[in-house]
Amino acid sequence: MDVKVLGWGCQNCLNPAEIITAKAAELGVAVTVEKVTDFAAIASYGVMRTPGVVIDGKVVHAGGVPSADDVAGWLTGV
């Protein structure tokens, strides 16, 4: 599963990557997490509020730190 975390590098934009990595390990889901900080790349996804999360090319979250429950749902397809 390809995951991109969109944000400028502030703590709120770093937290989703940590939550996703930890939850994926807990669930046994293989993920590749990439942090995207380039404005043009972030804008290309249509995300105007960061942090944003893109999974396999689809924006699943924008604005605010996602909850661990949200992340688990994305990773398991629930």
C-alpha cells in the first residue's frame, strides 16, 4: 500500500506518518509511507488543508491529524 502524507513538516504534519506506520505494523499491513512537502505536489492532489493523506493515489483525509481508528479503517478497507 502506497501512502503519502502531505504537509509542510510541522509536528501536526509529521504525526500522521507516525500513526500510519504504527497502526500498519499493529495490523500487519505492508505500507510505504512518503512525506510530501512540495507545495505543487500537495496542490496537485487538490488538498488545501494539511496534513493530507493519500492512499494508493486517492485522498482519504485533509486537515487535522487523523485518529488511529480512521487510519485503521483506511488500512483495512473498513
